[in-house]
Amino acid sequence: MRGLLRNFILGLIGFCTAAVAEAEPRVLSLEECMQIAQDSNFQIKQARQEIERQKGILKSTIGELFPQVVASGTVTQTDKNRIPTVMGQRFGQETVWDAGVSINQDLYTGGRNYASVQREKLLLEAAEWEYRSALNTVLADVQSRYYGVLLARESIDVQEELVRLREESLKSEEAKFQAGSVSRFNVLRAEVALANSRAPLIRARNDFRIAREELKRSLGLESKQEETPDVAGNFSFSPVIVQLEDSLSKAQQQRPELKRLELVREAAKKGIQIQQSQYYPNFLAYVGYGVQGARFGGAARTEGWEAGLQGQWNVFDSFRTQGAVEAARSAFESSRISLSQVKQAVDIEVRRAFSSLQEAQELADASRMVVEQAKESVRLAQARFEVGAATQLDVLESQVALTEARTNEVTALHNYNLALLQLRRAVGELSIVNTDKAAKTAPVAGKK
């Protein structure tokens, strides 16, 4: 019986251990997060579907250049009372049918078909650049959320360290109170300080949970079906050398928004040609073969082939073509203005990101030295307090200063990585064609 009970308990413990292991969140690296986003993010999925849609439009437009094979047929049943008769002779059949097949080929459309194909090719390429634009935006957002999780986790460590220091101070004061070397006031002050340090820790843990949920949303994971992930890694700092003029030049060459708008502008120019084609005549060649049932009595049927050339020219269409051409020219001018506007916006974005990176780098440099000084200050304050050369308030203030210094350091490292990320996004580096390589070389902490 004891053996059975022991086996049952061991099995229960094993089951609970497995359940806890299964409940542990999935830990992702930055590279894994970026890869998941490329596969699952909704914005990227939509951009892929836009490419597929444009491919279908291009295929349909190219089809206008080739012959069209059309099969047709009709069957008509007429009430015999509606068939005219002359002197008792009925002129017509109650059932009339015909069938045929024809091949039609546009010979000349004023350049409309060719210009349409060229326009759709440009729009397909524009859709591909739109996909890269979405990739640039999404990957930047994913990295930003990733850094947010790291910041929240580091903030928890900072607050836990403060709580640990306050707990040690409380234990020390309680021991001194028991020995009669300090008053009850010192113990109460240490208890209050410890209680006050727990509230920031609770907020930091809540921020960590929220940051993970934001990362999950950015990755495109289903809210209910996928577990909320955790991240691997931590912040480090290695300054990089970036030239403003080089960044501005790269942005004008690499930003997918600019590439897309350049293609949209060229497509709008083709739109003018398409509308102007209505000024010219259209010519169509056709050849066909048909079969027709007897129409005026008898069982005979007729069949044979026919071929011809058909032309059409709208000599006057009440200025509809003129209005369409003017609208197309306005669309072209609008696309040109949009391109100039975005070029200017990209230039300002790069300059702002470059300035933010410089500021973040300087702050990160300064914060590291302050932390070392704050640690030494806590050690000295505690040592002086032990020998009666400092007050308890001095110790508490030094602990607060250390927490503030560490918080500033973590925030500075986060802001540095974020600033470097924003510069890379502004330059368009996250939208490089080889996205796997771009993800693997993305710096987690500003490394060269």
C-alpha cells in the first residue's frame, strides 16, 4: 500500500511539474521575433495579397494583346401564331438556332493596350515596394516592442534590487533594536522604506506583462491560440559612427516609400497615354465559322466561314476623352507632388533620427559612470552608518540614488537602441530584399 501511495505521489508531482513546464512562456530571440513577424503579421500578409492582386490584374491586361477565341450559340422558340403566313405558306420556323466560333484580334487601339500593360507592370513593382515598406515598418515595430520587453524586465531587476537592499536594512535595524543600540523609530523608518519600494516593483511587473502582450500583437500571433512570448537577451552598449550625409543619401536610395511613389508617378504617366488613345481609331480583325438551322421551312441548314476587318473612330464624344485626359494629367501631377513631399519628409525623419541617436549615445555614456559612483556611495554610506558616522537617512538616500541611476542607465540603453533602430528604419535598411540576413544582422544593443 505504501508503495502504491508513493508511486501515486511521485506521479502527481511529475504531472504537476510537466504542467508547470508547459505553462512556461516561449522565449524568443530578436531574430526569431522578426521571422515570426514576416510570416504572421497582418500588415505584411495584406501587402503580400496586394502583390498577388496586382499580378492577376497584369495577367488580365496582357491578355488584351492576344487573340480572343469566342464560342457562341442561340436557340429561339417562337409561338407558331406569331410566324407570318402568306397565302397559307408560313415564312419561318418555330425553333431557330445557330452556333459559331470566332477569333478576334485587336490590330490598333491607339496604343491603349500596350500602355495598359506597361502601367500594370509598374503598379506590380510598386506593390512589391509597398510590401518592403510594410516590412520596414513592421520589423521596426517588432524590434521596438522587443526592446520594450527588455526595458520592462530590466526595470523589474532594478526594483527587486532596491527591495533586497531595503530588506537587508530592515533586518539590520531589527537586530540593532534587539541589541538596544537603536530606537524603534529606526525600525519603523526601515519598514516604511521597504513598503514604499514594493509599489514600483508591482508596477514594473505589470509593465512587463503589458510589454509582452504588445510584442505578441506586433508579431501577429493569435490572441487566444498563441501563448504570450518572453524574450532573450539584454541591453549592452557599443557606440557606432554614423555620418549624416551618408544616411541622407542612403535614405533617398533605399526607402521603399520613395521607390513606390516613383513607380506610381510613371504609372500615372502611362495613364495619360491610355486616355489619349481614345483620340485615335480602333481596328479589329476577326475570322469565324458558324452553323445555322433552317429558318424558312425545310430541314436544310447553312454553315460556313467569314472574316473581316472592323474599324471604329469616335469623331466627337462630347469632350469625354478630353476630360479623361485632363484627369489623368492631374493624377500624374499629384503623384509628382506626393513624391516631392515624401522626399522632404524622409529627409527630415533621417535628420531627426540622427540627432536623437547622438543624444542617446551621450546619455548612455554618462549613465554608465553614474551607476558605478552610486554603488560606491551605497557601500560607503552603509559602512559609515555601521560605525555611527552617518545616519539611517543617508543610507536610504544613497539607495534611492542608486535605483535612480540604474533606472536612468537602463532607460538610456533602451533609448540608444531605439534611436539606432529609428535611424535604420528612416534609412530603409530594414526593407532590404534579403530580409533573413537583415534580421540576423540587426543590432540588439547598438553593436557595430
